[in-house]
Amino acid sequence: MKTQKKNTFAYNDINSDQEDGFFNSRWLSLSILVIVVIIFFFSSSHSDAEQITWQKFKNEILQKHDVEKVDIVNNEIVEVYIKKQSLKRKEYQKVKQDYFGGANNGPHYFFRIGSVDVFERQMEQAELNFKENDKPTIQYITRGNSWFTTILNWLFPILLLGFLWFYIMKRMSSRATGMFDFGKANPRIFNSATREKIRFKDVAGYEEAKVEIMEIVDFLKHPETFTKLGAKIPKGILLVGAPGTGKTLLAKAIAGEAGVPFFSLSGPEFIEMFVGVGASRVRDLFTKAKKSSPSIIFIDEIDTIGRVRGKIQSIQVNDERDSTLNQLLAEMDGFDSTSGLIVLAATNRGDILDPALLRPGRFDRHIHLDLPNKKERLDIFNVHLRPLTLGKTVDAESLAAQTPGFSGADISNVCNEAALIAARKKKKCVDPKDFFDAIERIISGLEKKSKIITPNEKKIIAYHEAGHAIVSWMLKSVDPLLKVSIIPHGRSLGGTWYFPEERQITTKSQMNDSLCAALGGRTAEEIVFNDISSGALDDLEKVTKQAYSMVAQLGLSSKVGNISFYDSTGMYESSFQKPFSEATAELIDNEVRILVEKAHQSAKTILEENRDKLDILANLLIQKEVVYFDEIKMILGEKQKNLEKNVKSVEP
């Protein structure tokens, strides 16, 4: 502990000395510059004199007989000296003293002339009525610039520019952004002294991924265990997953667990406006890592520089990015598996990475981080619930059950949002209602009870949401209802909340039922009001995307057949060419329309058969604004009793 304090003290002293040195040199330069300016300014003989015009000289000074003498300097400047007794008058108080407060012996005024002959004639005219002893003495003086003044005239601009350059370069170098440092990589370095505090125990879920990552850490700590058997550790490991699945968190855990230097840099940090900077930074990064071998290099968002190259991408050519990628490929080929250098990268767009980057010998091992399942979500909730003050009825398992599809980042946001909601309500602990409101806010947005909705609009919204509820309740494959609300959230004016089941695959009948339930709101408006509104925009968007996916990608259309136009490589994203003909495109469009129309007719049949229940549920929504599972069951009857317990467990 004492050694640490001593090192810190020495480091601070060094920084202080550097700052003091820069401070002293800066003020010394500034002082010299000020002295030069003062000398240059006062080097003129008439520096204390006030500049006037010929008219003022003639009318206000000469005619009052206050001029003692006049010097004509270099046939250009007339210097005027005032009589000593006249200086006592009030109008001459300004020129009576010099800049330092002493007596000004002259010249007191000066003005410029164009011609000496003209000036002499003007003086003769002005002195016609003067007595001989009142006329001022006129002298002609030739005055050359001194060598010091001449040097200053040349030296002053140079000194000024030099000082400005010196000051700017000092400021730039103090921030480590000098002109010649563009090609240097500045990674965040974690070592034994500055190790990341996150460990593998702080990363919940992803047990399989952690096993593979721990193998890398074990190799760096105990390489002889692997090398004695002839094993070669992978050069590169690529973490691929959706946003928020914990790729960067795993990398931080590696930095915390590994006892070797960890160099972390983001993909966009390689790219600059100057050509060649990216490749230079790649070289510099690998040079630094090799000097500290064994070590780990982590490149986050590698898709920035590792995007696939090819003819289709010709419109989006980026020579700087390509040269950076080529340098990265060359560097990864430049070290062997026994060098102790491992490259770790993360991206959420693994489909668009260049094949040369993914081949064996570079990024040998790919670790896919999918969205967590229910058990993994439970583990993640347990991690993020630790710092919260929870109520006795908060159940992490029920929270995991009602958040399918949530990533680790989403779950962290839910816990934080629930705590904020509880604090806003001045509660002493966070209860299940706060978590329910937090999930609702994250999915649908902030509740907006203040939004002005007319009674007619409220009625339309109520029937729309009741239509969704009834159709989904009557269909076997649709997820069970949790609640129906006509309270605006975010951009939506109402919502139907479900308790989704976790599935690894989805059947055609389940998808058809999902289309039918999504069209229940628009169909209810059509039946009740014989008119439709713009409130079904989100439903129609979801229906259209799902129908096209079923026909063009999943092969669920009998006419299109077992064909999929899904592009897992992302090659067609930047292409103007479709992977199918115009005739096939027309067939896909027709199949989508047929599919959607069948779902619409099914929803219409269900609602017409349950018109009385539709009216009851809609009127209850108008009255209460939110209707929960128990009241829905009383109106619509029983459905899937085996899921009722789970639905009840997540009610607020």
C-alpha cells in the first residue's frame, strides 16, 4: 500500500513539473512578446503626440498664437510644439503629459502633408496678420529609421507567428493529438495494475460461451497444459450476437479474469479522414500487443472495417476501410499460435463480414450469443436485482417468464426503470407493479393519460382492442391474454398484452392464427362502424412483413413451393437486383394477398359469432380503460387452463 502511494506521488510530481515547465515557458514567451510590442510602439519620436488635421491646427492652435515651433520631418510629417505657458490651458491637458504621466516636452501634435511647397504657402496665408515674434519657428528635419526599428519591423510579425505556433503545438501535444500521431493506435489497456473489475461470475447465463472463453484464459495463464499435447490455441475468436446480448460484457470479463495485458479498441477508431491511417493504427496496435505478449487484442464492432468486399459492394467502395481490413488480415497471418497473442472481436452483423476474415487461421472460433432463454433470463435478473431494495412479493422467476425476447441489456434496463418508478412514487421498496409498469414502458413507451381523445375516438379504440382480444382468445395457437388497455403509451393509443410462450420453431397454423389475431382490431371496426380508421397501421405493418416472410423466405406457400429467398449473407442488401424474376415477384404478391385475406375472413367470422361479447368487452374498456385476465375470462370463458397459473403470477 505504501509503495502504491509513493508511485502515485511521484507520478503526480512529474506531471506537476511538466505543467509548471509549460506554464513558465508560456508566460516567459508572452512577457518577451509584450516587451517587444512596447519597444516597437514607443520607438516612434511622436508616439506621445496626438494626430490632428491641418484645419484644426490652423483654426484652433495657430490662430491663438500657441505654437512655439514646427518641425517638418522627411517632408511628410509636421510635428507641432506648444508654448509652455499655453500648455496650462484646459484644451491642452490631454497632450500636456506623456504616457507615463511626466511632462511632455513635445512634439504635442502632428499631421501629415502631401507637399512642402503647399504647406509653406498655407502657412504664409495663415500668418498674414501675425507679428514677427508670434510666428512659429519652422525647421526641416531628415530622420531615418534606426537599425533597431528596422529589425523590429521584420522581426515582430515573425515572433508573433512563432509564438502562436509554439502555443498551438504545445496545446495539441498536451492532449496527445499531435500532427504526427494520427497513425498511432490508442487502445484502452487493462493489465495487472488497471484490471477490469468485471469477472465471469458477474456474467449470468451463456455457460457454453463462458466455457470456450475460459479455455482461452487458461491457455494464456497455463500454456504448457495445451502445448505439451501439441494443441494449438485459436488465433481469433469472434463473438456474434444481437445488440445487448453481452458481447462487450464478456470481453470485459476476460480482461478481468486474464492475467495478461488486454488491448481494447473499437472498429470506428481505426478509420480517419486521412488515407492510410487505419492500416497504420492496425500495425501499431499489433506491435504494442506483441511487445506485451502474451496478450489479448479486443476489437469491438469489427464490422466497421471487416465488411465483405466484392462486385456488389462496388457502389460503396471505401479504399480506406479496405486497406485497413487488408492490413488486419496480414497481421493475423503474421503471428503463430504459440506467440501468446489472441485477437478477440465482437459484432452484431456477422453475416456481412468478409469471408477472408472468417476463414480458419484467422477467426477460427465463432461464438454465437443468442437472446437468453427463460433460465438464463432468471440468472440475469438475479444479478441485476441484487442492488435493489425489493418487496417481499417480487419473484424473479415470474419476471423472467414475462420477458421473452429480452436481452441482457433489456433486463438491466427493466430493473433500473422499475427502481426509478418506485422512487418517483416515494416507495420504500420496489414491488411487482413497478416491474410490470417498467416492462410496459419499455415495450410500448411512456403512459400518456393526458393525451386528448374524443369520446368517439375512445369508442373506436375500445372496439379495436376488444377485437384483438376476442379473436386471439378464440384461436388455439395464439398466446394467452394478460390484459387489454386503451390508455395511450408512446405512439400507440391502446394495446393488447399477451403472455408469450417460448418456442424454438413456429408452425404454419400458429403463424396463420397470429395473422388472424393481428387483423382482429381492423375487422372489429369494419363490423361495428361499417368503416375503418388509421389506427391499424402497426397491425398492418406486422401482418405484411410476416406474410411476406412466410411466402418468400419460409416456404409456407404451396404455389411458390419449398423455396426460400432469404439472404443470410447480406449480399443483396446493397444490390438493385432481386434474387427472383418478375413473374415470381408477382406470384409472391398474389400469395401474400390471399394469405392476408384468409386471415381477415377468419377474424370476421369469429367476431360475428361473438358480437355480444365484443360489445360487452368494449363497453367495459370504455368504463375502466384497463381489463385484466380474470375479467376477460368471465366474459369470454375458459382458455388453456394449464397456462392460467403462469398468467396469474405476472398480474400486478
